Amino acid sequence: MPDAPSPSTLHPDRSRSLLSRLGSALAHRPKTVVLTWVALVLLGFATALGAFGNERLFARLSTGEPSVAGQNSDGRDLLVRQGQSQLTTYTVRVDGVDVADAALAKAAARTAADIKGLAGVASVASPYVVPGGPTGPAAAPLLAGGSASGRGFVTVVTFSGDPTKAQQKQLEAEVRDAFGPVRAAAPGARVSAGGLSDLITAITDQLEVDLRTGEGIALPVSFVVMIIVFGGFVAAGMPIAGAVASIAGALASLLGFSYLIDLDTTAVNVVTVLGLGLCIDYGLLVVSRFREELRARAQGMPAAEIPVEMIRAAAARTVDSAGRTVVFSGLTVAISLGGLLVFEAQIMKGIGVAGMSVVVIAMLVALTLIPSLCVLGARRLLRRGTETAPEHGVFSRLAQWVHGRPIPIIAVVLAALVGLALPAFDLRLTSSGQQLLPTSSSQRQFFEGLARDYPQLGGADVVVVARAPLAQVQRYAAGIPLPAGGRVRDVKDIGDGLATVSLDVPGAALDDPARALTTQLREDSPGFRTWVVGQASGLTDFTDSMLARAPYAFALVALATLVLLFLMTGSVVIPVKALLLNVVSLGASLGVLVLVFQHGNLEGLLAFSSAGAIESTIPLLILAFGFGLSMDYEVFLLSRIVELHERGYSNDDAVVVGLQRSGRIITSAALLVVIVFSGFAAGKLLVIKETGVGLATAVAIDATLVRMLLVPATMTLLGDWNWWAPARLKRLHARFGITE
């Protein structure tokens, strides 16, 4: 390995570059920059928490199955227009009573009448007001076990119109209060209530708790790890300060976007975690580079005697060098999230737009706040010594070891990654409702109890909306080939020339029988217009839309990434290789996700109940965010290797020295990001667990097997071919490339 260049030849003169001038300006006014950020952070948290009379961020979130245009959404729109929306129903359950008791019957009938008289209530279904009373056939769906001998009943209230959240909450409270006579007539009665609006509230409330839990785990543990990495509180605190700023910025940004687009609970979780992870990554990079630059200038000088001019020069160079790496990294992450804008589903567009805004916040923190903190704490950062770090160490020895056996390493690592990726071919998607909540949740228990004790009460597994005369639709319904145990629940006219066929099949609405029946009904042509509605139909529309748009999203992200890496490296080989390695790495991450959450491995350790499938939005999020984070570390490593190669190091020496200089940063950053994602995997919401585990796995695989082994092995094998590009592209890079 060649000796390191002398300090005087470390870098060409870039004192007039835009980033260098930014760094110099920050170094002259660090206190002003830090105080400005403190004010912005306080403002961000206060705004997101509703301190200025605005609605809190978490109150503005929505949840539910992701939807796209198609049969399911069109059919549901028709049902809503005909007053068939389940979002406007509220169910009150009464247990531990004698259904046949005369006093209870009188009280329950009075309660139903009182509720019917409330403004905003369209109808009330109770076993005590239907024809025949509790012993009549119409009452069976409303009685526990379908019989008057059961020990409970339900009352289903349908609200009129489209009430706001506040109006619906008020109506629900009035409905619950109306059950006072029932409690008086049956002192031992247990009354519980729930609706889809309550379920959504429970999910968003759990999300807020999980975010606090994740941050409460991630930030302290990350701080301890960074104390070990940096060897001091001051250096460790700088990336954490940046992370706190990113959280405030992310929450305020998301609140702003919630007024422009519908934000799902998943968006807040994923985007907040991304901002937290990126700020820790970038903070670690900037602080490490500042130390390196200051040491190179101080050359053994006592830390207390370092002049201000030297600190400012180191800051300018840090922002120019590490800042360009941050900009490249931020652009690659933003590009990967930009691919989500190609998809039709609003949830994907929302996450993409919000995620890109948070990347910008992370970049601003890394380019302004962190360098300013470095300037203020410069002498304390180097109080353990100002000697330049050696060019030989653990990572240079690892690179040299890899150089000696590239082919076996490539073969073994690729075989391991392909093996981990194989379960991904068994990927099964779902769109859970109450299953997202932990089993201890009262709302999950309420809905699962309804499904168990009142099987006829829930909505049909599959509904066909038909535009045809009722008699024709009845003949069509009679000829539907149902699976064993399936039945036609009812066929009814809903007005405006529309009729519905409600179908029940064995299992839940997203089990195989419902999916198979949905596919069959969508392919049938009965001679009149039909729309198949249900969870299985919605999932089919969503999956088909994702598959149709995925090639365009991949092409956009791949092309933009290839161009960006070419401008950085001047090579066409390195960008293509990086893209291929990321595909294999992400495939392995999806395979692990399937093994854990779909197959139910580690249920006890991770405290979840497997739904036998993966939430439909998760694979796309893992691919988009995982790709961005993988390219993040690719840029960290390549920026060093390219810098060294441009200064005359041979291919192998550039890899060895580049890995030595960046390996500690990459592994430390990856460890911290894994800690962040693992903290969110400790949450109770299933979708947060899947996101946390999936992204933690993606980062761990990429920072170890890919960056430390595959990249140096493939660069050794290819040798000088790594830097090949056609002559025309070489000339293009010489003119437009962004180099040292």
C-alpha cells in the first residue's frame, strides 16, 4: 500500500466551491446557526403537537386498506351513494344478561327508541325491535350464538349522512349513554362498544405510543454506542442533536402534508424513522470527517492551542467533502423514494412525497447544524490527541484478506443471499384491520369477539354490485358456484337500478376461498355490469396496480441512480454493479421478512401474532427505503474510493485505503440505524414491527455482507475494468462530472 500523501497535497484547492463557501460561512457564525435550529426544533415539535390551536398531527392520520381505482373502489362508491357504508355504523354489545328477561326487553326497546330519536341516527337494529322480538328469525344475527338462549345481544346503529370525526364521536357518546336503562334493568350486564372509526383511532393512538417507544429506545442506545465510537460525550451528542432536529422537522413536515394529502399511519412511522436514521448517519459522517480534517492540519499540536483559522478551514473542507457525500447520498435516497410517486395508490404517493421532504431536512441538518456544532466543540473533539489516524487497521486488513480470495468470497456470499431470498417467492400479501393491533387491544378483542359470537352480523365476505333488474340478479346469484360451506346471504335491491349479492365463504375475508371466489367472479361475464367488492377484491386491485406500475418505477429509479453514480465515479461498471448487488441484498431482506412474519417464526420473541401474510404496503416500502439506505452506504464507500483513485492510488490500494477510512463510519452508522429500526420493531402495531424488522435486516445485510465483502471482492476481480466507460461518456464526465 502506498504511503499517504503529505498534508500539503491532501486535496486540490476547492476553497471557492459552493459547499466550501457554505462551510466557511457557517464557521464564522456557528452560534447563530445553532440558535436558529433550536428555535426551529421547538417550533416544529410545538406545531406537530397542536400547541398553536391547530389539530395535532396524529389526529389527522387515517388508516385502512390501501386503495386504487378499480372494481372494488368503484363498487364501494356505488354502495356509499346508496347509504350502504359500514364506516357510519356503531355496534354496542351487551353480555352477561338473560335475553328473555321482560324487564331487560322493556329497557332495551326503550334504549333503541331513544337512540333512534337522536339527530344524526338513520336506523337502529336491535333484537327487541325487529318483527317477532328476540325469538323471531330476524333477531338471530343480533343474538349471541344466534339464539335467544344466549347470554348477550348487540344493537347496531347506523348514522345518517357523512358525519365529521367530531360529530361521530359525539353521536357515539350519546349512543353509549342511552344504555343507562339496560344497565339498570340488568345490573350484571357488561356493555362494550366499537366501530370502524374507533378501530382507526385505536391504530393511530397505538402508532403514537409506538413512535415514543421506538424513539425512547433508539436515542439513548444510539448515544451510548456513539460514545464508544467517538470516545466522548461531545462528539456523540452532535449526531443525536441532529436526529432530534430531524424528528421535529419530520413531524412538522408531515403535519403540513396532511392538509394536502391523506396521510396513512404507516407514512408517519416510516418517514420519521428514515429521518432519524439518515441524520444519525450523516452526523456520524460529518463529525468523523471534521475530526480527520482538523487532525491533518493540527499535526500533533495541543488541542487547546488550535487556532480559530484552522478550525474554520477544517469546517470549510468538511462541508465540501463530507457535504458532497451527503448531497449524493440524499439524492440517491430521494430518487428511490421518488419511485413511489409512479404508483397509483395515494398511500404510496404520500409516503414518497413526505419521505423526500424529510430527506431534505436530514441534508440541511447535516450541512448546517452539525458543522456548526463541530466548530463550537472543535477543541473538545480532539482533546484525546491531534495525531493523524493510521492508514492501517481492521478494515484495511479485511480488504487485503478479501483481495486474496475474491472468487470464493463472491460465490459464498451470493449463495447465502440467494438462499435468504428464496422465501420471498412465497410472498403472500394481506391488508389487516384489527389484526394490526396487539392481541391485548380492547378494540381488537371487541371485533374478534363479534366475529366469533355474532358470525352473521359482520359484512359479507364478498359482495357483487350489479346493474340489472332484481329478478335477473337473483337468477345470477343462484348459479354462482360457491366453495363448500359457502352461501348466498341475501340478494336485495338498493335503488337506482342496482342490486347486491352478498356472499359468505369459509374462513376470513382474505383467506384462500374468498380470494378464489373473487377472482372467479371478476372473470365471469353474466351479461350485465357487475362490480366485485370486498377485502379480497381491494387487495387484487392494489396488487395489480402495483405490478403494472413497478417496471416504470424501477426503470426511473435505476436510470437516475446509474446517472448519479456515473457523474460521481466516471464509470459505467461501478453503477451497474451497485444496482445488481442491491437487488440481491433487498431480495434477501424480503425473504427474511417472509420467514419471520408470514411463516410465524420468532412470534414469541417479537411478540406478534402472524397473519400468515405480509401487509400489502410493506414490500414496496422495504424496497424503496432499503434501496435508498443501501445506496447511502454505497456512496459513503465509493466517495472515499473515488477520491483516492483520482489522487493516483491504484484500484486495489484505493479500495483498501477507502475501506479503512470509511469502514468504521459505515459499520457504526449501520449499527446505529439497526438500533433505530429495532427500537421501532419493539412497538406493538404489526405494520411497525414489519417495517422495523425489514429495514433493520436490509441495513444489516448491506453494511456487512455487501459493503465489507462483496464490494471489495468484485472490485478486486474486475480491477481496472471498474473504471471503464465509453470514450464519449468519458468526455461527458470530464465536462459534467462531480469530482474531487
